[in-house]
Amino acid sequence: MSSPEAKTTRGAGRGSFGLERAQLEELLRVRPAHVFGRIALFFGLWGALGWAVLSTSSLPLRLILWAAMGFVVTGLIQLAHESWHKNLFKRRWADEAFGVGVGLAVGLSHRAMKHDHLLHHRHSRTERDPDAYNAGADSLGQRVLFYSFVLAGLPLSTLYFNVLYPLQHFERDAIPGHFARVALGAALHATAWAALWQLGWVWEALYVWIIPVVAASPFNGLKSIADHHGNDWKGDRFHVATTVRSNAFMTFWWCGLNHHLDHHLFPRVPGYNLPRLHEHLREELDARDAPVYDSYARTMWDALVAGPLVVDDDMSIVSVRSKVRDD
């Protein structure tokens, strides 16, 4: 299947979005120094906020600091998302290493999340979309699933991505290897916690590691539902993801992935280049009445109040046992 990038750059001159080949090549260029700067910033802030948590006994202040740390973890998750598309570094192994590292830190299988996400891009907003937890029949069960993943998605994802998703979607011969990697990750966690126990640092690790990861769930969940708010079920490629134009701070923190429709159209453009890409796409997106909004707070609230997309036809999620190419 040809990618949107390929379709846009066929032949000479300008593509369908007014993009010249040289412009698209520049937008596709990865900048490892920029990525290392983001990584240093996120981990530096996580460490500084963790030190502040351990330095105070005030519960209200700790709650504020934990929320801030959850916001930092969400930024790292956006970078991990970029590794699934090979948008961070010039070497594939470096993207894999970073994705595996973040996955290990939050207790999730990098390979399962990547597999899920690439299938999501291929089958977005259809019955074959493995991320369509936010669409379904108008039922209490669907609403419970929707709000559970919004508010506590990361803890629930531990069971889903480490166990349930691979059993449903991986090729059978890949399942043993997956569970071997999960077992290795569990062993590493057990070893780390045993060492922390011996050192008497268990509570400190809970405060600066586990609670911040759990605190990231609402931020990550709200962004997830905003990314696909106002979309059409089985719609065309201009109506299966949502762009939320926001302020410079939010755009930076989400690594540009608030331009989520632009990301679906050009998934190999690194997130930090998506705001520039959007300027090229803006006119056509407006002409197509694509779901493009200007307020993150309003879009998140609207998506939260609206709940899951109600689908009238038979949209039960089928098992998609297919190998998804990385390119």
C-alpha cells in the first residue's frame, strides 16, 4: 500500500497538498539532537520533581507534584509513540532501544504497543481497529470501558498489552517469544524491587516511579480521546483522526502529536515537524471540513462528555492476526 508521502511526491512539481519534494524531504528529516534534548528535559524534570516529592511531607503539595510528574511521563509516552514510527533517530535499533526502555519503565510491552498502533493506522475507525475502545454499541459496558481507559488506561494496559492483545493479534509463532520477553521484563522488575527493598528505598521508588506512571493515565487518556473526537466511522482518511491546534507549550509537550490528523496522513513526519506540515495541509483540511479544532481543553471536555462513538452496524472487533510492516 502506498503511503500518503509517496502519493504526494510522485512525479515532479507540487503534490496534492502543495508540497514540493524538497519540502517534504525536509519535513521527514529526523533531528537526533532535538530528540536527545527532549529526553534530557523530560528525565531531568522527572528527577527534579521526584526530589521535590521526597523533600516535602505535605500531602497537597505531593499531589500537585505527582500530577506534574504524570504530565512529564505523558510527554515521554509521546516520544515512545514516535519510536513506533522510527521517527526519533537515524538508526532503527536506537528507536527500538528507546521504545523498549520506556515500555520497561511503565511496565508495557513495546512490541505489542507498536503492533497495535501500526494496525490502528492501517484500520483506523473501522471494526479492525484494535484501538477502537472509544467506539461501540450504546451500552453501559461500552461506557464503562471508555471511561476506565480514559482514567486508568496505563494500569489496565499492563494486562491488555502484555497478555490479552498478543493472544488476540499476534501470529501464533510469535506468541512464545513475546511471553519470554514479558517474563524477562518481569524478572528485571522483580530484581530491581528486591534491590530497593534491601536498600530500604521501596517507598521512595513508589513515590518517584510508580505513582507518577499511574498519574499519567488521565493525561494520556484525555489526549487519546481528543485525538479521535468528531471522527467518522469508516470515514475517508481526512475524517478518521483529529487535529487540535493548541498553544506552543502543549504542542511542544505533546511532541507535535496534537496535530493527529496530520500525523495519520503523514506518519513518517516526526512530531516536532507536524506544526509546519499543518500549515501546508490547513487549506485542504478546511476545505474538506476535517475535524480540526483550536482548544485542547474544550476538545478534551467535549470528547469526555460525548463518551464513546455509537456505532449502529455490527462493529465487533475481529482478531487481526497480521504482520504489520515497519515501513
